[in-house]
Amino acid sequence: MYVGRFVVVGPEVGAYRVSSRSFPNRKVVERDGTVTVAPTEDAPETDNPYIAYNCLRCVDRPDGGETAVLGNGSHVDPIAEKLELGYPARDALAETLLALDYEKDDYDTPRVAGTVGEEAYVGVVRRDALLVERVDEPTLVATYEKDEPEAFAFGAESAADAAREAYDLDFEHAVCAVGVARTDDGFERALENGN
């Protein structure tokens, strides 16, 4: 089954995976604590604005806590910025997803996002709905087929396990993945580029 890009969020761990039929020549790279989806060196030139974006940011909140934001596009940055300003995670997700709306591509691709922190949430904005739900167990939301948050068996406890488990899930066209997990020292991140 092809579900496209997806996030899996649990209270202490999260993952994001790029799955793509059209643009498989991508990888995740870490830059200054932010993880970015970027074209590989052999990727063909494109002016598609949905190919490269930050998919994971960990931010400090004004209350002293830290939250990780995962997602499939340019909405990750404004969600993270709202959290840095003190917005509750639910509001940061809902306001940003509503403002940016689904992607205006040939498929009306939904935007999916999640947060891991004091409170874990997942959200999706589709052509026909905006859904944001608090997460008490691992929950998946994807751009296609599984575009409504649903409980999901995900046993990862570390960032490396989360990235690998997301990459290895039995959904078609895996390209790359990132995992994040809360530790006593903040968030750990791990990248999986299928190498």
C-alpha cells in the first residue's frame, strides 16, 4: 500500500518518513539541529516547492520545556516558531495547518505534522478537513490512504529505532526517515537514508 509521507507520534518518540513515487532522489540531512529533506546529488533539477523542507525541529519553549516538531513540509518551521513563542502544541499545529492548508499540487496532498514533548499531538489538513488530536499511544497519519490519525503499532524507544522502524514499515516506496526520542538530556535524533 502506498500511503505517501507520514508521521508516527507516541508520547516519548516520533518518526517521519518520506515515501515517494515521483521524487525518490532525496535524503535527510542534519543542519544545526534541524533535519531537512533535500535532493540527493544525482536528483534531476526541479522547481517543485514541495521537494525540500525542514522535517524535524526541536525547540525550547518559554516554560523551559522542549518540543520536537515533525512534518512533511514548510509548515514545520511556523509550528516550531509558535511553540517557541509559548503557544500550546495543539494551537500551534491547528493554526499553522489551517493557515497553510493542504498542498496545492496535482494531488491536493495533505499536510501532516506531529509534536513530541510535554504533550504529544498529531495533525493533518486535507482538502476536506483539519484534524488535530492529542496522542497517548503511538499514532500514525499519512498523506494518502491513512489520512486520519489512527492508533498504530510502533515499538521504537530510541531515535535510531524510530527512524529504522519507520523506514522499514511495509508501505511502498520508502525514501528516507528521521526518528526523535525524548531523553533525560533533551531530544536525540537519528537519520535513515536507506544506505
